[in-house]
Amino acid sequence: MKNSLITNKIRYFRFHKDEMTQQQLADKAGVTRQTIHHIETGKYSPSLELAFKIAKEFEAPLEDIFQYNL
Amino acid sequence: MSFKEKSVLGSLILTVIVFSYYFIKVFRITETSVLDIATGTFYFIGAVVLMVLLDIILHIVLTISNKHESNQINDERDTLIELKATRISYYVLVFGIFSVGISLIFSYNPLFLVNLILLFFVIAEIVGFSMQLYFYRKGV
């Protein structure tokens, strides 16, 4: 499965939020740890709703966390 | 490997084992003699009951060994994987049903046709489980 055109900085934001674990972020966003892992590695593009939940958790604008690369 | 993957892999293995045994048994009978409805129904119900029981035991064992993960509900990625896998297995099932329809031109043995439909249904299930595992591993 090819990686999507959407990249993200979730790993970076997790690190700067007291080294938040994937499981902690997953619990707050209401998804599994595997889903967060697959988003981070570009194997899964989250829905708009999940993307907003993640952005809200990091208190950052959506476009700071997710980028679309043509 | 996550709880979901283990669950799908377990169901895949059980489906392959139980229904391989069922089809080998049924088609061997049809080779040597005529399969009557009572025997065919007995083997079919036996296979389904065995499948359900083994699936329940498998999931009890998985739940005990993965207490934290087993409480998780399906998230959007799980749902998407299930939908994509179901779509692919649907194509397999449709192909199978058409094949059975065409085979009616050449022969008409109701019990054989029922088992042929069941065979394609099981193949579709196996393809569905396999595709779920593929999407869990490679991404969706």
C-alpha cells in the first residue's frame, strides 16, 4: 500500500507535549494505538474529525500538524 | 500483533481448518456414493456449530490474554478495513454465485449445488479475512 500524500508532525508534537505516548494520544482521540502509529508512519490518512481531535489535543492549528504535499 | 489482527487471524485459521474438513468429507462421500439430505445437513450443522464453538473459545482466550486491548471498540480505521475487505470478498462471492448459475446448464444436483454455493461463500470469507490482515499490516 503506497503512503498517502498527507504528512504529519504528530511525532514532533507528542515529543513536545511531555513525551506523550501513542497510547495516551489514542485514548484522548478515541482510537487504537495502532491507528495513531499508522497515521504517524503515513500508512493511514485520518478522517477530518479525527484530525481535528488530534489538533485540539495539541492545541495547534490543523495545518501545523497535517500537511498535504502535491 | 494487535488484538484485532489476532482475532482475524484466529477466525481465518478456524474457517480454513473446519470447512476444509467439511468439504473433504462431503466431496469424498459424493465420489463413492450419493450424498443424501440428512447426512449433508448433519455435516453442515456440525461444521457450523463447531465453528461457532471454536470461535467463542478462541475469543475468550484472546480476551484473557489481551485484557487491555480487548475492551477497545472498533475505531474508524478498523471500520474502513472491514468495509474494504468486505467489498473484495463480495466480488468473490458474486463470481461464485454466477459460476454456480452457469454450472446449472451442465448438471442439476441440488445438494451438490448447495455445497458449491457454500464453498464459494467460505472462499469469500477466507479472502475477506486475508484482506483484513493485509490492510492491517500494509496500511489502508
